[in-house]
Amino acid sequence: MRPIVNGIQKLLKQKLNIYPTKLTQTDLKKDLDLVDWEMLYLLNAIEQTWHISLALNDMDNMEHLLAVVKKQVSATALRSNH
């Protein structure tokens, strides 16, 4: 899971100029003060980075987001190995 956390931290830095020190317990809107367009921009960046599809409600809580990304990345890797 650490590569995904690092990847999302990197996207936050590159795309939104946000440098969170702790990410796993983060509420993106409240803790990072992201507005709607920033949430959508980050969502799109995550989808493009890992070639997955997310729903906006997956972005409510960082723990949930990490779990969904991990699950979809794993599923994508399994499909590509067959």
C-alpha cells in the first residue's frame, strides 16, 4: 500500500502544490482544504496514473480511497497477467 500512498502524495505535490505530512487518516476536503474542482482534478490524476476508474464518493476519506485504489490496481494487474 505504501507505493500508492507515495504516489498520491506525489500527485498532490505535482498537481495541487500540497505537501501533506500524514496522509492515511486524512479527510481530503476538511484536512487539506480541497475544493470541488481540486477533488475532481486529483481524482482524474489518480485514474490516469493507475489506469483505474473511481467515483467521486471514493474521495471522501483517504483510507477508503487507498483501499479502493489498491483493490482496483490489484484487479487490473491480475487481468493483465492472464
